[in-house]
Amino acid sequence: MQNGERVKLQEQPLQILLRLLETPGELVSREKLWAQLWPDKTPEESDRSLRVAATKLRQALGDNSTSPRYIETVTRRGYQFIGKVTSVAAPAPAEESSQSLPDDQIQEQTQLPYRPALLVLLLILIALAFAGVWLYRWHRAKSLLSINDSDMIAVGGVTNATGDHYFDGVLSSALQAKLEESPYLNLVPAEKFRRLVPDSDVASQQDELQACVSLHAQVLLRGEILAQSPGYLLKVTVFQCSNGRALATQIDQAKTRDDVLQALNLASEQMRRTLNEPESSLQRFNVPLVQATTGSLGALKAFTQGEKKHLLGLESDSTEDYKLAIALDPEFALAYARLGSVYYNLEEYKVSQQFSQKAFDLREHATERERFYIVSRYYSGTGEIEPELQTLQLWRKIYPRDPIAANNLADMYLLLGEPEKALGLAETAVQLNPEMDHAYTNLASADLRTGKYAALNQLCNHPIPGKTDSVEFRVACFQGAFAQNDPAGMQAQLEKAKNDPAESEMLASAAWAALYRGQMSQANHLFSEAEQNARANHLGEFAAEVSLDQAALEADLGFPHQSQALARDASHQFPESPTVQAYAALALARSGDTSDALTAATHAAAQAPSDTVLNFAVLASVRAAMQVHKGDPAAAIRELEETRPFDFCSFMDLSPAYYRGEAYLQIRQFDKAAEEFKRVIGQQASFPESPYLVLSQLELGRTFQLREDRVHADLAYRAVADIWKGADPGFPPLQQLHAYQREMAKP
């Protein structure tokens, strides 16, 4: 009995209690309980059943695993009963006597040995009785909480009801982090919820419930901190979205301010159990909040302010909040990681890598999910392709409902030139979080590069405000219009990008399109405009990268002096940027300045020794170009074998396979030359505006011509002539085309 009500305890929890009471204060191993209660199950199944039964027993006893009064867990070993047990010993039986006793005395002596057993049973019933109400409430909550791993859960804020402003805007991000750690719970993405409820710390419960309904979630989980004497009370409650009914509440106490995060951690952990998360998941994904975020409420408050600005796109403004967070807690790993991400978006790559390195060093001070974020960002900064790809793949495997994991992996496959793999991931990211604007950009890029123009046009012609407004998205639409020979569509995207801080990206793409058509004068004008626009918007390193794109193309199109001037200027402006130094080296090497190319390449390799693409694609191409200028195309081919895995990497724009084809042509290995040129031409969808497509078509014609295959040579030359029908008359490749045609026309 408990509070006047009878307790009904299920068989397995009762059996556990009886076995623990047999040896109070002593450990009863998991293996022994498995063998006695679940002899036919596997160890994994038995362990899961044992944890569930132990939890039910604690609920019945009103006990708590973190501060036990009766049942104590000995991690990975078993359980023991630590409550007070009063034993009543049975008296020793009297020796047999030949002397006769009265019947009433015989009856009394016969009954005495049974009394202790009755007393022990009575003690057990008393121990169970006071948990009746709790058991009833627990069963009732379980019947209300028919939550499974497919039901969506919206996470609201933590209301400060203490009257102490110290807790304003502090605990919501901690609650979010604790729940996001779970791969089992199907959470509404935080940024998706924040678009409807910008400041959940002060939002009403009704506002959050309305947002929950509009997002098609089943339940809302929100917290509250209250003052009590002494200390504070932390509550985490789950509500049914459709009617606002409270389904379950978990409560924990904090004696002081310093204990508040620990109390929130315990209440959140118990709520995860209440939401039916398996114990095996809780065992693995359950880093204490103080370790996963910070033990400083001041640091957490500053971080939360930074997160709000970050979600609103106020990247520059958020840096001061994140910096304050790490000043208050120098071991706040996630704050360092956010600074690394923000500075990367601001194109301050050196500063970004410094913060990413610090976050990486402190990655054990984070949840498992955030560790994936930190580690993948770190390898992205160092350029280490293989470990970054492995990290993203594992992140995606463990957290299949995390849109960031899907989106970042899609981004990676696009970089590597594998758009088919990127497409499904980008679609998944949009489905998981329709509020993630970068996911739409990746989806548009994947549609473009797989030649799915109908899907791309649907995205581009039916924009979603706030999701498809980025210049990067518009560039994909511009390239799609170019691929479909749609001048009006191209112009529409150019107009939409005007006055955007990132307009330089669109102008650079338009310059490439002009070069594809042989319109060198227009391309130079657009490149110059893109560079000036980037500088005006404080994108200095991107401005240098635009100049280096122009320099590399001019080197390959027959303008060596202009190429060298642009490359040297960019190299001098950014001597500490390995990317700038590497691409400057490529332009210099292709234009014939092998001495300065070697200097820049050596500098780049020393600055970024782990960068995969830089060392095995860009610098390998530099070495190959230097071999060509030494008159050794065979050596150039050997150097270019290193680039083969990255031939279609987005950073290389089809150039390595073109260079390899040129080298094979020089040593008159026509079949291999033709194979390389055809590989480039086969990437028309992936890089529709790359001049290397047309240059490869031109040299494929030359390959056929040298093999005396006039029919195919003529077809290739006609295709090139059609593309360059509006080219500048002095465009060197056009003049080369005419020379080839004149040579072939000779009898």
C-alpha cells in the first residue's frame, strides 16, 4: 500500500527486488539476473530487459538512479539493495521431548517457525506499498506517451520563473544540445522552430504549441526553472501539440547556481527515457552537459546570444558573443567551432583554421553529434579529404535524421565531382529541414551536374523566399540557363544578383561563360568587374581567386604575359594564403615562368602540407606544366597521374584531364589523348561553361586529324566553330582552329 492505494508491480521488477533482498548490500551481477529471469535471450536482449525492469522497479519505489535510496546501479556489473533491511530471525526448534505437552502448547510451538517468513513478506509489501501512486502515475504517463522514433518532437525554450535575470536566455541552448545528442529522438531542426518562435526563452507556451502544430510535430518539450528554498527546481515537460495536454514531467533540484546545469542534465536524461529512448542509446550518447557545453552559465549565455545572431545570418555580429563565451570558459569547444565556421563564411580562412584547430583539440568537451561537426570542420580547414569524408559518412550513419550531416556530405560529393551521390543527400537534407537555405543550393547544383534540368528549372523558376535567395543558388540557375541556351534566363539571374554582397560570384561565372564562347574582351571586362565588386565588399581573398581564374585561363588560351602579371599581383597580395599561392603557381607554370612558379608552389606546400586537393591536384598540375616546358611531356603525364582521382573536382574545372590529353598528343599517343579529351567533353553537364570543354573538342579534332580520320576531325571542328561563331576575331584558339582546318584542306 502507498498513500492508501494498492501497488501493482509487474513480475520481473518484483523478481529483481526479491533477489536483491536475499543479499542486501551485496552486488547481484547482471549475468546472474539475466540467467534467472531471461535464460533464453541473448546478452544484449537480456541487458535491455534488465534495464527496463530496473527502471520500473525504481519508479515503483519512488527511487532515482542518480541519487538512489534503495536500488544502486554498479556500472557494467549489476545492482545492489542499499536500503535498510530489518531481519527477524526464526527461533531454534525445541528438542524433542518424550514429555507430553498440552494441545494448545503443541499448536503454538508448531506455528512459531512460520511467523518470521510472514514478517519478511510483510516488510516487502510495506516497501512496495508507498510507491503505489507513483506507479499509477508512471503507467498512466506511459499510456499517454505512445511516442516512437518516427514521431516529431519540437524543442521549446526554458522559461525563467525564478525572478533572477541571471537565468534569462541561458538554458534553452543547453536543453537543445542535450536532446540533439540523441540519434533516437526525431527532433524538429532548431533553426526551423526558431523561424516561427525567434526567442523561445520569453515565448508563451501557447506560441510554442502553435509552432509545434504548424510544423506537424506530435509533442512539444519545454523546460522551466523555478526558485525554491534552498536553490532551484528544474522541470522538463512534454506536451501534446494538438491540445496542449501535459503528458509527463521530469523534475530535478539544484542547491546552487553552479548545480543548475547538472540538474537540467538529469531532468533531460530522464525525459529521454520517458520518451522511450532505448537504454543502450542513453548509455552511448549521454555526455554530461557541463562537459558537452560549459560549466559557466555566463559563457553559456554569451554563446546563446551568438547562436541567435548566427541563425539570423548576422555572422560578423555573432563573433563578439562567441569570443566572450570562450573568454569566460577557455575550454568551450563548441564556441571555438562556431567561430571557425563563421570566419570561414566570412572568407577569413587563416583565422577560421585557428579556431577550428582549438575546437578540434577540445573535441572531447562536446556531445558526440557536436564532435562530428567539430572534426569535419577541422578536416575541411586542413583540406584532408579522406578523414573528412569518413567523418561525414559516420555522422550520417549514426544521425540519419540530422539535416546538417546529409547536407555537408552532399557538399563534399559535389566538391569531389560525384554529383550522383550528392543528389539524394541534398534531397534528403531539404526534406529533413526545408528551412536550410544551403541545402537548396546543393540540390540545385546536384540537379545541374546530373543534367536534371527539369528539376533545376522548377527550383529556379519557383523560388522560395529566404531559401533560394543566395547568389550561390542563383549561379547554379545561371549555369543551368547557359547549358540550355537560355539567354533570357541567364540575364534574369544576373539581375537578381545585383547589389548582393556576393555578386562577384555571379560576375565571375558570367566571365567563364563568355570565355566558353571565345568572347575574350567581354570576359576580361566581367573578370575585372567581379574582382572590383569583391574588393568593395571586403572579399579580398576571393578577389584574388577571381584574378587567378582569369590568369590560368589566359595562360591556356594564349595570353602568357597577361597571365603572369595577374598571378604575380595576387601572389604578392596574399603571401600567407596557400590557396592563392598554389593557383598563382599553376598560372605561372602554364604561362612559362617556371622559376616563380616553383617559388609559389614550394610556399603553398609548406603552408598546407595536409591539403589533399592542393597537393595532389593543383601542385601536381604545376609540376606537370613545368615538365612540359622542359620538353618532357612523358614526365608531365606521370605527374598528372596523381591528379586522376580529382580530375572532375570542382576546384579544378576539368583542367587536369585536358592537360593530360595535351601531353599524350605531344608524344603522339593518339588513342590515349582522344580518351582524355572525351572524358572532359563527357562532363558537359557538370561544368557547362568551362572553356576546357571546347578546348578539348578542338584538340580531339586535332587528334583525329593526326590519325588521318578526316570525317571525325571535321565533325569536331564544326562543333567548335559553332560554339565560337561569336568569338573575338583575335581569339587565339579560334585562330588555331582555322589553322587546323586549312591544314586538313590541303590535298
